[in-house]
Amino acid sequence: MTKGKVTGVVGNLVTVEVNGPVGQNEICYILLGTTKLMAEVIKIIGNIAYAQVYESTRGLKVGTEVEFTGHMLEVELGPGLLSKNFDGLESDLDKKEGVFLKRGEYTDPLDKENKFTFNPIAKVGDTVKASDWLGSVKEGWVDHKIMVPFKLEGKYTVKSIVAAGDYGIYDTIAVLADDKGNEEKVTMTQKWPVKKAIKNYKEKPRPSKIMETGVRVIDIFNPMAEGGTGFIPGPFGCGKTVLQHAISKNAEADIIIFAACGERANEVVEIFTEFPELVDPRTGRKLMERTLIICNTSNMPVAAREASVYTAMTIGEYYRQMGLKVLLLADSTSRWAQALREMSNRLEELPGQDAFPMDLTSIISSFYSRAGMVYLNNGNTGSVTFIGTVSPAGGNLKEPVTESTKKAARCFYALQQARADSKRYPAVDPIDSYSKYLEYPEMQEYFKNNISDKWVDLVLDAKNWVLRGKETKDQIDILGDDGVPVDYHIVFWKAELIDFILMQQDAFDAIDSITPLKRQKYMLELVMEVCGIDFKFEAFEEVAPYFKELINTFKQMNYSEFPSENFDKYEKQVREFVDSRRVK
Amino acid sequence: MQGTAFQKIYTKINKITKATCTLTAEGIGNEELAFVDGKPAQVVKLEGNEVTLQVFQGTEGIATNAEVVFTGKPPVLKVSEDLAGRFFNAYGDPIDGGPAIEGEEREIGGPSVNPVRRKQPSELIKTGIAGIDMNNTLVTGQKIPFFADPDQPYNQVMANVALRAEADKIILGGMGLSNDDYLYFKQLFDNAGALDKIISFINTTDDPSVERLLVPDMALTAAEYFAVDKNEKVLVLLTDMTLYADALAIVSNKMDQIPSKDSMPGSLYSDLAKIYEKAVQFPAGGSITIIAVTTLNGGDITHAIPDNTGYITEGQLFLRKDTDVNKVIVDPFRSLSRLKQLVIGKKTREDHPQVMNTAVRLYNDASNAKTKRDNGFDLSDYDERCIQFASDYSVKLLAIDVNIDVDEMLDTTWDLFGKYFKPTEVSIKQNLMDKYWKGN
């Protein structure tokens, strides 16, 4: 292997003089005393390699020896990843000793001693290729497929495969042979470079199914598709993280991967603390059993922050290849972009807008394009749905990360300061936000067959009310309460009804925080029925108090179990109250 | 802190800029502490045998033949119980005339806490200020800044919070503190009889600005000693972080780095996060809570410093003069404590979350009504009642001179609800209304 010596240090960028061939993005280790610091080559000029160190470079001296590994940053994939907490380089955080993180301590992602009960799927003599299922083990409740390593190219024949039984993760469970008779031993684990997409599937069609999140403003107004992409930009304090946590708690996914990328440590601690207690409303199991956390908080080394989103995506693709629905959440992709900026700056590259690297847009879009629903080679489907948050500087959406992401993601959940200030949570802007999936014919077909044939019309109608509400509000603000017809007030308050009852949701209320699609349908239909009614008011002063009371009763419905006596009681109240003002 | 025997002394500097000097030396470690002509300096760049040093006090008067001594280690702080009650400069040397501290040397700016070894913060910090305790409850292990214009009394409020917070140790990191403010803190702590639990690291406006880059790390190294080794509850006060960030910008500019937004270095977010993320609740009971001050320019929070700070800290506290009642209040709209959810309604009374939200919503209705009035429109009866509620709420609860218990804050708010509103207008969950509603 190639070796080298450190010739310079500035921040976490080191220059290394090498004595042999070295590859772009190759991983090397800097031998600082008894510790090894991992670094990635990001530029090469002649025999000088520039490497970003995934650790603090304090005390590093010129002349320190460097060992190259010959491969890019890889993660280990196999049964036992779920429920774990990793850092950006896939070190198991729970295996690290002491309260403080020690530099150069890399721990195994998988538990070496673990044994799993293996059930073969493939038979001796079968022809297989990369990613085909050889067998499966139970990882908790997940059918974890043991696959032909993704790195193998071409066709192989199964020469032997073990019988059902308990095996260690590094035991050989199958032997494959290529057409020349070269043999490959397969264990339950394999490695894959994080910056390369796993592409062993038949095709990646357009998304055609809704990914239910339990968040009304998303499911009803801006639906996310299974295998879709979306992003949540918003100034600080608008509830990006709360919204993402709400999605992760309720989403209809088999696996949730949470990449905490350059954000607050206490937010991750919240997941560590709450998820083992919270129950997945769909399966009745603990949320932690389907969750995996990649955690590179803001005070952890910057370069590893960039790696963390790729690590998360690669693990997501791995589970997708088993035919599972994976939801990947990254908070926040702006921190990742900032890590890119810091490095580009140290490399003295010519900067683009706001000193971000020029290729920011292409880096972001190629990352988002790794999401999607796929048909695997065996006909099954699997998907990675990706939702990232963006933290725009100063809350201004005209900044490079937001703009680049807008080009790549199909759903846009803009969080608005004004809504957050008036505590209208989730503060998703009802007018600027969009989901392109609502326009997909495939998706419309799905809504028609699975929810109701009027669903899309009803949603568009509700959106239109909200827009009209805003327009009339502008008129009222200009002309005054008594300067406009009473009807204007009614339109405005109908829009408020939609806002308060359907768009706003209490993320901290046990019942309101989770709204299954069936309940959303019921509420949307009821609210829209009320919006369609003609009300009779003598003067504008009567409108606001009436609707406030109506909204209050509707809210009690949202806080009640569905279905329940209480719920019916409040619905009855709503109906009676509506009838009292209905134009006969 | 000068060099010991056998240390090599360099006497040839190749390059001098305003903040840095470069010389040829071997075997030097990155971030190592050195002395140039007796002035403290730190290694910031190694390129072959060329070593670039950042001289904290500036390079004025340094000649090319100045003596350069390397200490072989990064900046350290000596820690022991003796730190309590003492005042230090940015290098951790006493400035109160007392003896030097004997104790274990700790590298400053040490490693981060493993996230899985943290405990979720869950202990309420009582300040008596309703604008904080009721609307923006603080929790041990939290990090939160005051966002305030320079003319607002943030240091006074912060000092009050510190003294009421029942912390085992209070560590003050003063950056660019005016001498008057420094003496204010000193006297206040002295008068409160709390001096023995206070440790101060002070860089005043008289001191070189780049020196203040060491202050937060010094303060937090001391904090970690008390929180980890002694399991104490430590409150760290950092004022003013804007001046800290300005010093960062000066250094990065001198190092020829490409500035990003507002002439700040591209690494500002990570630099600030390294400091603020030292706030932590340890499972063994010790904790570090950070209350900082970020001064604003004309209330502009989109500037890179408050903006990046807001993304790192767990909320922010805004002070504002309420001209209707002529009092400084904790602004209920722009202030936020992200960790309040962990304690309100759990460590405090069950009605706390809803009462808080409702009061803020009604206060918001009042401000809409005021806008309406200012634009010359007639106000409805509801608008009038909102405005009356708002001024009562401002005086009795939001003002920074309030000092009452949380239950009393909630009771007072229920009184106001009952006085001005109908049950349907407050729109609170029925079971809470049944229990606490005081109106008709």
C-alpha cells in the first residue's frame, strides 16, 4: 500500500507527500502517536495529496506518517444495524468508552458475536447476481435479507448454501462461483462505498403511492410519495426539527433513518430518550425498533458531517434492496453544504455565491436522485423516501442551498416566520408550499382508487379557499372591516377554519399529533362541507365570534379519539351550530 | 509560563503581518502554544518547515529577531477547587492580585461529549421572571442567548438570572466587556454574597480583541471540571458573543480566507457550535448551562452572527421596550426556549402549556388590533378587550422586574383571561377550563 508523510496542516486539511499511487476520495490514516486519524483524499497534485481529516488535527506535526487504504469511505452492511446510533463514519457510538469522544476511536458498526437464525431462499445451482436474495434472518421484526454482495459483477452460480440454523454474521453462509469457476464466499455482511449509489435494481418508475406521514398539512395538502423527495426550509425557531420528528414518529415506513447532520446534540438525545418509549401506531412495536440514527452533531468534526448523509443514504439503499420502505430524514442539509464550503475554502477554490463551492447544485441534485421507489430484480418493490431540512441564512430562501435543493426536490414545505410567530404550527406556508406529486396522474389514480374519487378536487378546492382567504384578508386590511361586504369576512373565516382545523396540528398532543389518513379524509370532508354552506350574517361583527366558536368546537374534535362518543358529541355540536346560521 | 531549560529558542522570523508571524521551525504541533517576544501565540498553519503563529495581542513591536519559544502543548488551564471566587484574564492568569492556581493542567477546547452519553435535560431553572419561566422556560443543560440591542439591560437581566438560578458554580466569560460592566458584575456578585461560587475570565475593551477567542474555551474548561469531576450544576455566562465572532472575522481575514455572509468566516457556524454545544446534562448529575449575549445591530437577526447562533442555541430571549406600559419586557413573539417542552406541564402545573400559548395568541391579537387602530380603523369590542389584556399582561407578567413563582404566574394569567374574555375566546381544552377558569 502507498505510504506518505504529512507536509502541511491548516485547520483539518493536511497535505501529504506520497510514495505511490493514490486515488481521489481514497481513505488514509494519519499515525499520530498511538492513534490513527481517518482522512479522505480530496485533491491530488503530483505526489502531494490533499486530505480532509475526520478529526481534530491538534498536535499534528509535519513528517507524521500516513498509510493509505486503497479504497474509498465504506460502510459495513449486515443484520444488527437497526436501533443503533452511529456517528457519520458508522462507528457505533454506544461502543465508545467514556463521556467524551476520543479522537481516532473507530468502533465496529455490527456486533461481531451476534448470531442470527438464517433461512435460505436460494438453492444450490441457482444463477444469481449482485443483490439477489440468498436467504433471510430476523433482525428484530424485519425480514433482513442476506444478499449477493453488491460489488460482484456478472452472473454467479450458487455452489453451496448452508441449511437453516443459527450462524454468526461472519460465518460463510454461501459459496458462489462465476463462469470461470472462481469462488466467492458470502457472509451476512458486506461493504459498500458510501458515495456510490447502489443500482442493482430493474427499474426506477415514477412514484405512484402516497407515503402517509400523519401530518395533515403534508398528507392532505402537499402529499409525499413513497420514494419521493422533499425538503423543509425555514428560519430557526419555525419548527423544522419538530416537524421532522413528527414525521418520523408517524410515517408509514418500515425503516426510519435519521441523519442528524451538524445539528444540536440535545435534539438527538430527545430521539434516544423518547423513541425507545414511543409506540409505532401501525405495528404496536417500539419506534426505536425501526429506527437507526446517524449522528454527527454540530460540535463533532466537520468533515465527518459531510460523510454522514452519504452513510445514511447507503444504509437506506441497503434496506431498500430487501424490499422495504425506507424513510430517510436529514437535519440539516445546509450544515452538510457548509462543510463542503469550509473545505472548498481551505482548498482555495474559486468560490461561487455566498462562498459555496461552484458545484453545489450538482452535488445536491445527485444526492436527492438516490431516493426513489424501485422494482428489484425479483419483481418486489423497495423505496427510499428522502426529506431534508434546509436552514437558510437569515431565513432568506434566495440563498444557494435552498435554491439548489428546490431544483432537486419534488416537495417544498416552506416554513414561515409569521406563522411560527403566531404559533400556527406546523408553520408550513399554506400558499407557497407545494407537492409536485399532487399533479402526477399516477398519484391521482392512486388517490381515486384508495381514498375517494373526489379527493384531489376536494384538496384543490381547500387550497383555493385558503388562497381566497388571504386575498380577502388583504382587502379587509386595506379597506377596513366595514369597507368590504360581509361576504368577505365569511370567506376569510372559512379559510381560517381550514387553517385551524386541517393545517394546524398540535405535535405535543397525544391524539392530535397523529392523524391517520382515514381520519384526515373524514375531517377534510366535514370541513369542506361547512365551507360549502351559505351562512347568513347581518353585520360583519357577528362573523368572527361565530367562527371562533365553531373553530373551538372543531378543535375539540381534533383532540378527541376517532371514533369515540366525545368525537360524535362535538360533531353533533358542529352540525347544530352550523344549522343555526345556514341560509334556508 | 515561560520556557523551561532545553527548549529551543528561535530568533529568526521570516514574515510578520498584523496578527501573525511566520518562522522556520521543526517538530512543531498544530495548535501548539508559543511565546513570541513573551507574547502568547498559537500555531495556526504548518507548511513544510514554515510555521505560522497567531499572536493574540497583535504583532506590534515584534522584530524579525524576536525570541520565539514553543511550549510543546496547546493552551491549558490549571483546574482545582481553588478556581472558585477568582478573576482571570483570557490566558487563565489571575488578575485579582491573588496567587496562581495550583492544579491539574487541562487542554482548553477539548473533545465533545459522546451524544449517547448525554442525558435529556429535565430540570427547570427558576428565574422568577415570568417572561422566561412561563413563556420560555429554561432547563439545565440548555444553551440560550439574549438577543438584544446594545442599549438594553441584558447584562443586568443575565446577572439576575444567574443569581436566582440556584447553580453550584457561575462562570462568567466576559469578552470585550467594558470596565464599568466588569465592575458591575463584580460588585453585584459580591453584594449577593455569591462571590465564592463565581469564577470569571475577563477580556475587557482595554485588552487586545483577538485574545477574547480564548475566553469561552477557558470558561468552559473550568465548567467541565466542575460539572464532570465534581458533579456540580454549572451556569456559564458569555457576554458578548458578537464581539467574539468579530474577533474570529479579524483572524480569518488576516489568514486570507474567503469571507462568506457579512464578512464572517465560512466556519462561523462550526466555531460557535463548538462553544455552545458544551452545554450538557450529564447522567451523573452535573450539568453545564450556557446563557450568552449576542448584541444585535438595530434588532437585525438576519445578520450572520445572530442567524448562526439561532440555529445552534436552544432558543433565544429577546428584550424589548414596551412603550405602551414603559417597561422592558421579554418579547413573547420572538423569544423561544426549545427545551421548555421537557418541563412545562411536567415539572410545572398541567395547565402551563395551554395557558402560555393562549396568552401569547391573545397578545398577538392585541398587536393586530393596535395595527388596525394605527391605520385609523374602528376597533371591535374584542379588539378593545385584547388591547386592555395586553397592557395588563405586559406589566404583570412580561416585564423583566417581575419576580414570582410559576404557579402564581399561571394564576395571574387565568385572572386576566377571566377578566377580559369569554370561555370560547380563550379556546382551551375543556378539562382545564373546568378546573381553572375564573371568569363567568
